Amino acid sequence: MLLLLLLAEGKLRFHQGKTLPLPPLPLLRSEKSECVRKTTLLNAPHGKTSPFIATLAVHCGALCKPNMAAAWARTLGKVGWSLLETPAVRRPGTVSYLVGNVSAHASRRAYGTGGTGVRSKLLFSLRGGGGRVLGCAFLLGGGLGLYQTVKLSVQQHLAEEETKVPGGGLKLTLYQYKTCPFCSKVRAFLDYHGLPYEITEVNPVMRQEIKWSAYRKVPILVVDDQVQLNDSSVIISSLKTYLISKEKKVSEIIRCYPEMKSVNDSGKEVTEYNNKYWLMLSEADTALVYPEKGMQKEEMKWRKWADDWLVHLISPNVYRTTGEALASFDYIVREGKFGTFEGFFAKYVGAAAMFLISKRLKSRHNLQDDVRQDLYKAVNDWVAAIGKKRKFMGGDDPNLADLAVFGVLRVMEGLQAFDDMMENTKVKHWYRRMESATLNHEGRK
């Protein structure tokens, strides 16, 4: 405390009677500062704030700032060099006293007594080259201060990078069914890229949450409360385009994916989107995203495969038997948005209905009697396409095909079909890597 007081007064006095000026300690002088305002409780006797107290208070409150820490480190360094350059310190065998600018009267007033006994407590001697020791101590303190400054600056920089919001600060609201594979695809993309989003779980029976939309399916992604994106592949392609090339707004990008309505063989109107597996990038950006020949074509092929084939293997497998159908609907009701009566109805009536529907789906998609074999084959085909030399289809990092396949398979977690798939195929290592990549938002870099 005495040493700080001497520094605050701006000088050191040696026993030879010479005074060594010191650089002033850094002090924030804003009267509105919380730290300075608090020093009024520690005022000097004449009603004026002590320079040391003000300096110390500000230092304690603002030391977390790198510029303050650097200023203190520089001050300690200057003090050290000043001490080492002082003739009194250079002269061997000199006895030096470090004395503050405190009079005997002030000492009595502060400590309630006088005389040399108390005064000796305020002094210390540096014998046999002690001045050099003191100078080195100051230099060491300055070096440690600079180290802490650099460390603090790096930590703040890393914290800023960690909290930096990607995607240009878009406000995203996802309307979904949690157990829907198409919705899971979108969540996998958003999670991997570290894009913050809000979820509105849609009641699959009444769908009141999307009554404002002419498009009655999920997922729906609303951007900045203004732009509506439909279809999972369109959502992913649009946002990926935006993240890579921010020359265009999302409202402009979505025009590249025109909506096409048609009537299928059953007489039902269906909506499709052109170009939904394409990223709308410049040639330069395309070369950066797909540096090797065939990468773009491969990604588009397997994204389409996930939508047109893999997703149709989910229902026949999770509703394969009555027991599995009941377990699946128990999971759906638990994770979804159902009322009490709706949940009971969905669990038992829905399970029975989906068990029957799964049989029709098996026939429609020409699946084997044991639909597990089709699932195993599809998953092993995917792993074979990645190969042994790549961690992901995208190489060292997942691409959009990786995220699509992972999103589809993820909806089976917790069900017997998922456990069987992990045990009887080669997908486990890839799946765990994808799980880690999405949980850790590795695409944010």
C-alpha cells in the first residue's frame, strides 16, 4: 500500500535528499465514472479526493480493460528503469530509503501517533544493492502486467469471435414438427452453421400455428418476420447461398427457386421448386465451395437421394410392427404439440393407422418384406460413397449432402430402428462425427 502511495504522489525520495520524478499513474478522469463517483466515500480530510485513492479506485474498477492494464504495465516499467538509472542505486553499498510525500504531522494524524517508532514502519531500507533489486522488481511487475494485458486481449478477442452471430444477424423462426425428417434437415443445417433461430412447434392436427400461410406443410422458415421460405431443400440452399455471398438479400435469392404447381396421378395438387439443389453463386464463389471437379454434382445427387429415397424408408421401419408403431407414436406425442385428448388419440389410433399405411408405403416403394434390409443397404451405400479417405462427403467438413442425410436419420434416435441401423451398418463413425459437428456449430468458422 505504501509503495502505491509513493507512486501515486509521483516521486521517490532517497536519503541523499534527491527527488526522482516518476511518470504519473494512469487515471480515468471522467466524473461520470462509477469508480470515480465511489471515491467520494474515501475523500481526504479537506474534502478533496486523494489522487492515490482516485487512481486506485479507477484502477480496480477498470483493470479489466486492456488499455488500463497496459498503462499500468508501462508505468511500472518506467519506474524500474528510472530506479536502475539513478546514481544512488548505481553506487555500491548505498543505503536507500523509500519515503512517501507524507509529513510527520500527516503520519500522526493518519496513524494516531508520532515519533520514530511509527515512522520506521513506513520506511524500508535497501542495503547492498537493494535499489537494483527494487528496480528489477518494478521491471518484473511491468513484464507480468504486459503478459496479463496480452492474455486478456486474446481472451476478449476469442470471446467476441465466440459470440459473433453469423448470418448477418438474421432473425429466423422455424415452424416445424420435431419428428419430421424434413424439419430435422433444416435444424441440422442451422445448428451446424451456428445460426440462432426460434422454434414454433406446429400442432399436426389443427395446424393453427401456420393458419396465416397458404403453404400448409412444414418446415416453414420466416426470415426477419417478412420473408417466408418453404420446402426444406429450398430453405437450405437459400441460406447457404446467403452465407457465402452476401451481395444479395434473402428476398432476392428466393426468386431463383420458383414455385411450380402441378397435379399428380392421384389428382392431388402438388408444389415443387425448381433449382432447389443449386446454390446461386458466382463462378469465383462456386470455385471456392467446390474446389474439386465433381464435388457439386455429387452433393446435389445425394441431397436428392435423401429426399427421394432415404426419407421414404423411415416410416416403414419405425412402424414395422405394432409394437414399434406404438413406441414411435409415444415418442411423437411426447415430443410434439398435442392436447391431452389429441395425444391419447394420436398414440393409439395413429399408431394403428400408420402401421397399416407403412404396409402400403412398402408396396409403393417396392421395398423388401424385411424393410430393415432396405434401410441397411441405403445407409451402407451412403457410407461407401463417402469412402475410407474422407471423414465426410464434403471432405474434412460436412457438405449439404452430409447434413441432409444426417437430418433424416436423426429422427429415428431413441427407436428400435435406429439401434438396429447403428449395430448392423457401417454408419456409426460418420454419424457420431456429424453429431459432434452440429452440436459444436463447426460450420460457424
